[in-house]
Amino acid sequence: YVCETCGIRCRKPSMLKKHIRTHTDHRPYHCRHCKFSFKTKGNLTKHMKSKAHQKK
């Protein structure tokens, strides 16, 4: 599976789909508590664990 934009090779179609988001502004993962959106689920998870949303 090869990215048509930059030529990077991915082992799985899901990895290619995730990689392709680096070339776009598509941010499908939205924070429920603020206006931020993220390209990856992992980045949303990091955001949720940040000081911005820690429970007191």
C-alpha cells in the first residue's frame, strides 16, 4: 500500500489511511469538552489526559 502523495509504503490499508491524513486537514477525532480536533485517535487521547481536561 503506497501513498500517492509522497510514496511512503504501508503494510496495511488502515495504516495508509491514517498516514494520508498527514497530507490533509481532515480531523475526524473531536474533543467533547472543547473545540479541538485531531487527525489521530492517539492525539485525542493525549489531549484528554493533558492538564486541560484532568479532573480535579
